[in-house]
Amino acid sequence: MGVRRYFADEGISGTSVLHREHFLEMIEKCKAGEIDLIITKQVSRFARNVLDSLNYIYMLRRLDPPVGVYFEAEKLNTLDKSSDMIITVLSLVAQSESEQKSNSLKWSFKRRRAQGLGVYPNWALLGYKGRAWEIDEDEADVVRTIYSLYLEGYSSPQIADFLTKSGIPTVKGLSSWSSGSVLGILRNEKYCGDALCQKTVTIDFFTHKSVKNNGLETQYFIEGHHDPIIEKSDWLTAQQIRKERRYTKNRSRRGKPRYIVKGPLAGFLIVNPDWATEYIESLFQTLSTQAEPTVSPLLEDDENFTISKE
């Protein structure tokens, strides 16, 4: 028997198999009967999640023919059932070590941020390259174009359409831009040289699920953190424009009074709690003078509405 292929997920956390493409490919080949033995350096390299580790070990053992996993450092073969207890304990140790390392890294990052020290970009950021926040002039020109068009009065959908038709790829290499991608660049304070740290918080160690940091953890703002692509005054102007457009858009949603026309709440009037009290009072006064209300369908996409009786 010889080694047929190496499988490695470099740079991918072992706490979950969800994003370990080569690991999952290896498992599929085992199911297809193409592999009869997996050789790995040690238990912690197979999986750092004890549930994943044991589930896959037992699943491979149940295949016909069964597939074993041999751990070189511990000299254990999963086809030998007498090794189950040792493998379980070692899997627990690997999981605990991984969690401790994760917590240590989090503490280190928090300390650096609290001291105002440099932070590294943890995702591709259009206009910058490398961990030293070096400006990529070709990409930076795209960022400057986006801000320039926005300050001139163009909307984010119009800018996205322009970039797409101009054949300019996104930071991920996609040929099509979205309004959300443009707004993401316009909102990002890093383009004016500042850094707001810990915008999101990881709430699950195993799945690495993160949520918006709405007071869950302390945020740190570092002004003048790196070289800017956009002048601070232009960035602030863009934020003011966004705020004004959002306010105008919300006001335009008032439109005509809308009633629920079906179901147990038929005849109820939809009232937005963001409307001013004076507007609601004038609305009801106007409605009271109408012989019969004009009925409009309920818009299912509207959010944050309360319902009050006509």
C-alpha cells in the first residue's frame, strides 16, 4: 500500500469542518472506497472539535470496508476500539488548547487596540495591500472615483452601474458591483485613515459566527491609524449625504394611508412610530372628514410599523 494523495487545509481553523474543503473531499473519497487508511500527524491535526473528531472516526469505522485513521504521534489506529477512550481524551485536550489559544489571541488584540497600536486588515480592503496598510494606487483610484461621484450627487446604484459597465472588478474580483458594495466603501472610516476596531464580535467558538457589536464588547477608535486614501473632510461630507438621503427616503415612505384589507385586522390603519405626533394627528383628522377611506394594500416589506384602529 502506498500513499495515494495528501490532503491539507492550510490556514483553515480545525474547530469546524464546514470550511475545510480538502478534509470534506477526503471523507467523500473514503465513502467512495478510494481510501482505506488516513494517516495524520496527531489527533489535534485531524480535528480540534471533539464532536467532529469522534463523529467522523465512528462514521469511517462503519463504512464497508471500514476506513481507519492512524495518528503517528500517539501511535493509535481508530480501527482498534481499545483506543477509543484515549482518542476521546486527546480530542478534548486538543479542543481545550484551541479555545485557550483563541482567547489568548483575543486578549492580545484587545490590548493592542486599547493602547492605540496598529491593527491589521482582516479582509480584502479595496485600495490597500499587505499588513502594513500600503496604498495600492490603482485600486485607490477606484475608491477616489466612488467618493468623487457620490459627492457630485450620484447615488450608490448609479455608481455601481458605472463601475460594472466600466469593467472595473470588485475587491473580490467580481465583474458586477452592487449598491451595497459601494455603500460599504462609503461607510468605511478606514479610507480616511482611521480605524474603528471590533465592529463585530465572534459569539461561537466552533462555528466562528460573528454578530454586529451593539455593546457586547468595548470598541476602540484609533484616529490617524494609517495613510488615508480619502480626505477626512470628504469622508465626513459623504456621511452627511448618506444621512440626509436616508432621512429623505424614510419621509417619502409616508405616502397615502394604508389599511389592512384582509384577515382579522382588516380595517386597521398602519401607523409608523417614526412619524411625528403632529403628522399622525393631522392624518387622523383628514381621514375623519372622508366618507370612505381609500384602501391601499399592506406593503409586506415595511418594517417597524405599529397598528392602530381607524
